[in-house]
Amino acid sequence: MTTPFEGHEVEARLRPSAEAYRFDLDQALASMVALEATVPADAYTASILGTERVGNGVVVGPGGLVLTMAYLITEAEEVVLTRNDGRRVPAHLLGLDNRTGLGLVQALEPLDLPAMVIGSARDLDAGASVIAAGAGGRAHAVAAKVMARMPFAGYWEYLLDDAIITGPAHPHWSGAALIGPKGELVGLGSLILEGRDNEGQARPLNMFVPAELLPPILDELARGKAPHPPRPWLGVFAQEVDNHVVVVGVSPKGPAARAELKAGDLILAVDGMPVSDLSEFYTALWALGAAGVTVPLKVLREGDAFEVEIRSMDRATLLKKRRLN
């Protein structure tokens, strides 16, 4: 039987060696599962994230609680987990957190797998040795190092104050576990980024969400509750170009689309506060209040500056809710 991780092994030279660690490597890797999510074709995120999503998950609690990235399971109507031995177990979505990007699913049959201890990445500095692990055992793990700790601003109205950047990159990073020196979960794989080596050559790196962001929200996610009040959302896709916030697209049915913002628009200020990068833009936006607040923007389009007021919303209201049987 073919499994989601077959045929996608990590290069042998990049794999971790058990002798290099003071914890049981195979025990830690046994907490990993492959995750497959099926999303309806008419789901809001289907056109952006697809209807068939494949990644990884980490068993983090008794009873089959599995941590993964929210974008893998948003609007999922079916979730299947695959153990390293190939056994498949159905699961369902429990909760999502837009602030951290973390999501939680519940196995519907016993996984019979050890839970990985949730640790902290606070003491992980550049140069620290870590393991980036996907489902499938040692052949799907990378012996990596922390390359940097830095803020990360995503184009989809997302901001992490202290992201973990690692290399070499894991080729199947979505929901991969970042395992620290004690064998604990210290991060969860979110993205692949492009970095530069000492010779200026491009090389792929991974971005991980720090694991210490999970414990304060774990109980609410497990109950299917939103762990934070919804922030104001505009539905803007933006990038930083030459110290400007540039709109590169808008989300269908979102507030920015209704306000007729367009690709190429420059966002100069939020409520009178000048913004020159994504971090400043999001910080000023979220400081205005809760979802639903009116957001005054100053926009530059084809050389003409103008003011526009946009009524923000809670992005979750556009998503399909899981049907309870």
C-alpha cells in the first residue's frame, strides 16, 4: 500500500544519526504522522490552497491530539492520518488559530503512538543543532541548524514576532516537527524560504513557528474554540517593495475587494500613521480594534493619493464550518 511519504525521502547525507543525540531519535520520530486533508471544491480557500492538501502532523497529547499547520486543514471535510508503518486513521478538525498559524486535529481511532513533549524554542540561538522531521522515520528527517531568529511578515496578513529559520531545508516542511536538543518539539514547519550562502548562492531554508506559542491556546483549540478575539481583516495580499507596502492582490469577497483596492496600489498610511513595511502595516491595522472596525487608509494609485475607509471583518466568517455527524 502506498503511503503519502513514500518516494519522498531526504537525501541520505542530510539525515540525522541516532548516535549524535542524547535522546531516543526513533521514539521522537514515532510521534510523526502524515496528514491528508480533503476540502470541498466550493470552499473559500479551495482556489488558493487547493482541495487536496498533504503535509505532516505531530502527536502532542493523549487520545490522538495532533498538531499541524492551520492552512493544511482549513475548511477540511475529511482528514486522514498515516503512521510510519502505513496504518491509516481517520481524524477530524478541532480548531485553528490565525495568529500563530497552528491547527489541531483529533484522531477518531487509537493512534497508539507516543506524544512528543512540547518544549520551547526560546533558548535556541543561531547555530543550534535541531532536527526537522516529517512522517516516515529517519529517511524523512533532516539534521539541521538554526540559521536565524527573526520577525516574519506574511503577505496574507500574518505576523510572527520571532520565527525560527533553519537549514538545510526539509523538502516536505508543512507541519514538520522541529526537534530540539532534548528531543522535545520546539517548532512546527510553516514555509520554505530562499536564503543566501556565504558565496551569495541561493539556497532553500525553512521557517518554523515556535512551539511555546501552543500551550497557552491548546485547551481552547482542543475544544474547537477560537483562542483569540478575531483581528480586523482586509483581505489584502501585500509585499514590501523599496520601503513601500504594495498590494499584489485581494481576496475574493473580502473588504479590500469590495472597496476596489487593486494590484499595484501602494498603502501609504493606516489611520494617519505612515507604513513602509508589512510589519508596520499589520501592527497599525490590528491596533484599531476588533474585527469589524473601520480602517482608514491612504492609498497611492498611478501617482494619485486618495483616502479610503474600509470596513474590516473576521476572516473566519467566510470559511465553511465542519459538519458534525
